[in-house]
Amino acid sequence: FYPIDRGGDITYHGPGQIVGYPILDLENHHISLKQYIFKLEETIIATLREYQIDATRLQGATGVWLDAETKQARKICAIGVKASRFVTMHGFAFNINTNLNYFQYINPCGFTDKGVTSLRKELNYTIDIEEVKQKLKQNLYKQFSEIL
């Protein structure tokens, strides 16, 4: 475990995830940290929509969730961001073909009553991670092109 100073609680990074740490000068681009996180979440939600997965936010929590307001709520993408002098650091961990067994050793993002999932688990087949990266890149561009 490595303690770091950013939003969120403990999380896991490992094989089968797409981990992105975009670096953006928020002040220079006239965007708040809250708006930045919203755009990251929208990027993941749009990418999941391309796989016919209905993802959303969970009230009071960052990240991207499936069945967010139900007892079956499960996180598919963790987001933890910090800004120093208005420059972002850290980012997101999007579970694609992730071995979810590693999450049993932690309370991901501090939640004890919510699950974790992956694109592979939801679709029931191994995903081409390079394909997801391309879709993610296109959706990042759509979300951020008007401010860059």
C-alpha cells in the first residue's frame, strides 16, 4: 500500500485496467476541479455506452457506477484527482479485464457496502483493451476539445 494525497480513498491499480492521469492546467483552461472530474466521468460513461452499458454517477461519490442507486451498485471506474496550483494530478482507473479478486483485500474508495466490476465481467467475455483505449481517446477528445 502506498499512501498518496489525492481525492478518494484506497484503490487498486493493476493489469487489465486502463489507468489515465491527464495533466491539465485548470486555471489556464477556465475549468473548475469539479467540472474536470465531471468531464472524466462523462468520458467513461460515453465509452461504456458504446458497449451498451448504462453507467452513471453515484450521489456523493466520484467515479462511474452501474446500478448506482440500488443494492447492486458497483464501481467500474475509480476517479481520484488532486490539483496543485491548479494543475491536475492522478486520475482514473477503468476496470476492463481486471482480476477483481484483488479488491477483496481493500475497501475500494472507502465503501464497504458497494461492489466493484469490470467491462469483462459485465459483458462476460474478454475485451480488446486496445479497442477500449481508442474509444476512450475519442471520448476524451469530445469532452475536452472545447476547452483545449
